[in-house]
Amino acid sequence: MFKTLFNAFKVKDIRNKLLIVLALILVYRVGCAIVCPGLDIGTLIEEETTGTTFFSLMNMLSGNALANGSILALGVSPYITASIVIQLLTVAIPALERLAKQGEDGKKKMQFYTRITALVLAIAQAVGIVVSFRDNLSLRVGEIAFPTWLVGIGVVLLLTAGAMFTVWIGEKITSLGVCGSGMSILIFVGILASSAQGISDAIKQAIDDPNNIWMIIIYIVAVILIFGLIVFMDNSERRVPVSYAKQIKGRRMYGGQDTYIPIKLNSSGVMPIIFATSLLTLPQLVMSIFWPDSSALAWYNEYLGTSSWVYIVILALLIFAFAFFYSMITFDTNDISRRLQQQGGFVKGIRPGRETSEYLKKISRRITLFGAFFLAFLALLPSLAFKAIDDYSALTSLINAFSATGLMIIVSVALEFDKNLEAQMYMRNYKGFLD
């Protein structure tokens, strides 16, 4: 990867695009450091959570911008959620499904709907933050103290504007075509920023208590091994061999070649973990906003909190369910079978049509089962680790820094970035060869 990046900087066109991307990332990180007027930083997230909650997930994706009360505190969360919602509605609503298949025009309309949905979700999340942390809203200019309701409206407007500005930066990075998805790059940068803070806290705690040093070294080795496992699983795929019949059209013969259908072991990526975590933490979020002192919230935190065994079991079951559901959405065996039949392709030993669809579905289910086990293992690893290291505060900081969701996103985005750079380099070399 570093060799590809070094070679890319030798090409003027690619180097200029990469420099623009770095400038946009710098603007984004500067925005994450600008405090939103009216929000009391330092008390926005009152205590460090040992697990994944709605606010901790948002804080991780935004690179601690939420904890700092930044104008970009919402980060890419509204757009990511909007993309998921539109993708699910595409399956449920036939009109959206037809629109998604209309080429470039359909793609532009879908992006417009995603932006509108992101705007609505940004307003809802901003209102949720203001209501949840209403005791932290205060703004005074000289001797003038603004009323809380007016400060709240201003904070909602600023947070919403910051979220849409983040969407604009992400789309600009995407349009440059050298890094893949701009939103993924911003998430990648945010997670690295959060991880840097966690590492810094762990080092400070290790200096105060030298007994933690060996545990930190062991944990870092474990993280490296997990990184390797994620890379291996992310690149693993089942290749279903496909042959194309020979066809004579005019004086030319087409087909007669062998290829394959790649079925990735973890085609859904980190989405099942995000879905499951969001669903489990949603009731906690709603109760903390509207009924912060209720007995229901205390019961939920005790029996369904991130450190409880009930939470661990339910999270694993939800990950399995969402992994299979997302696989059905992204890998439509009926559509693949139909296109193969139209193009004269067939799987050896399997009849075209319905039998091919059933064969691909059977393989997809088996592959998804292994992928779901892998995702559940990664998602439950931090919760199980927290139960084993209650006496090591430095390790708590590291586990918060390197969550399962963060590790998978970092690896996925890095691999995607490397593939896009290699494709750009290949295109330049190909053009040079033709010249």
C-alpha cells in the first residue's frame, strides 16, 4: 500500500487530487475543533462509557467532535443512516428499485433523496442532542445571557449546517475519484483521531501505574493479530465457476470463455454490527432524552447495558439476523441467475434459471453463516474483554480506542483506498502504452 501511495505521488494528476483530498480532510478536522457556541464542552459526555452506545458510536465516527461540542459534532452519522434507510426502502418500494436501475440519472435522483433524508435525520439528531444535554446549554455575551430555548435553536441550526457541510466535503472527495467513498474517508480519519486520543490516555495511565505496561503490550499484539484476521476475512471469497456458450453473430464468434462469480465471505461489511448496536441502544437513547431519571432507564442500563450478558446474547443474535438480511439485499441470486441466462452463461453441472438461483442462494447462505460468526466474534470481543480487565484502566482506554466497528472500518477503507489508487495507476500506464 505504501509503495502504491509513493508511486501515485510521482504522477502529477493523481498527486494534485491527493493534495486536494488532504486539504479537504484538514478543513474537516479544523471544523471538528471549532466549538459550537452554547454547548458546554467537557460535560457533554459526562462519563466515559465502557461499551458501544449511540453517543459513543457517534463520537467515535466523528473523531471526538461530539465530546468536544464541535459544530461538526454530528459528522457523517446522518448521511450514513440516510444511505442505509434509502437502501432498505429501495428493496421495499418497487418505484425506488426501478429508479436505482435507471443508470446515471437514477443514481443522481437517489443521491438527492439521500441528501434530503440526511437533512431530516441531522435535524432530528441535533434536536436529540439539545434535549438530552439541555442542562449544558448556556450562552452569555458580556452582561447579556440568552434564554435556553434560543440557545437550543441556534445549536440545532449550527449542528445541522455542520452535518450538511460534512456531506459536501465527503461528496467532493468522492468526485475526485482517487479515494473511493468520501464518507468512508471521513469516518476513517475520525476513527484514527479517536484512537490517537485513546492511545494517549493509555500511555498516561501506564506511566502512573507501571503494572499496566505488560498488559498494554499484550493487547497491542492482539490488536495486530485481529487486524491480520480482518484483512484475511475481508479478502476471502468463494469463486463460483461460470462458463459462457459460444455464439456466432455475423462472421464473429462470441463467448466460449470461463470466468467466476465472486461471493465475499463478509459481503455486508460492518453494517450488521451498526444495525444491531443502533437497534439495541435506541431505547436507551430515547429514555435518556425524555425520561433521564426513570426507573425504566435504570433497569435497562442494568440488565441490557453493554456490560450485561443479556446484551451480549441479543447483540449476537441481531448480528446474525442482519447479516443474512443484508446479504439478501446486496446479493440478489434471482437477478444474477437471470442475467447469466440472458448472456448465455451457466454454472457447470447446474441448469440455468431457477436451479442456478437456488444453487447460488445455498452457497451464499453458507458463506454468510461464517461471516456472521466472524462479525459476532469481533462485536462481542470488547464486551468480553471489559469483563476481564476491570482492574486495568489503561486497557479500558485502548479497547475504547480500538473497537470492533472501528477496526473493521479502518481495514475496509484502507483496502478500498489501495485498490482505487492501483486502478488509477493502471489507467495512467494503460493510456501511456496506447500513446
